[in-house]
Amino acid sequence: MTLRDRTAGKTLSQAIPHRKAPLKKVVIEGKAGGRCYNEQTDGTDSDWGAVLVWDPPRRLVLAWKINASWEYESDLERSSEVEVRFTPEEDGTTRVDLEHRYFGRLGPGGEAMREMVGSPQGWGDTLRQFAERAGAGKPLAD
């Protein structure tokens, strides 16, 4: 089974196989060295990254600790990175730029991972959900 077979038709959060129960919420601890993980409805956590740079309100950089087989990767040298930048616009809105990089660190499956996270079900879906919540004045966290 290929990465494309496992991720076809799934959103980014659904594609991560180490989750054992439905997703309750995504947590990014607000500090350099903080954990990035999913809280599941059964009370368990699933780590998927680490905070490398925490620079509010401008940007954050995360180690994406998921390998090309969509399994947890503890080695930072074999992890890709996600940088999110927040830029105030003249009209009072905020521009959000997301760059997912260093797919070469993942080995032969890195290109398939890049294609999946770059698809409409990948970061595009995540950013769309973020924009909907932010635009509606809904809290992004509990």
C-alpha cells in the first residue's frame, strides 16, 4: 500500500494512522520546545511534532515529526518543518502564510508526503477551517 492509497480522500488530521480514537482537539504548546499533539476522545494523546520557534504574534516553526509512512518520527533530523507567519494587513485582517519544507529528510516517500499536504485535503483544508473559525469570532482553542 502506498502513501497515496492510505491518504486518498482523507483530510490531513485523518491521515495520521497512529491515532487510536477520534480526534478531540489539536494542541500546540505555546513555547519553544513545546509539544504538538492530538488529544483523542478516549483520553489518549498522539504526538506529531514539536515547537522549534515560538515568536508571537509573528510566527511559529514546528517540527513535523511524521515520517513518509505517516508514523511518528522522534528524530528531528528526519522530520520536516512547518513555518506559519502572521502578517497584519492594512484593512485590519491578518495574512497567514504556511510553508511546509524539508521533505527530502523523509527519504523516498518525501515527495508523496509533499503532494498530500499540498492537496486540498492537506494544509488547504486546515487553513480553510482556521479562517472560518477566526472569521466567525469563534475561539481557536478551549
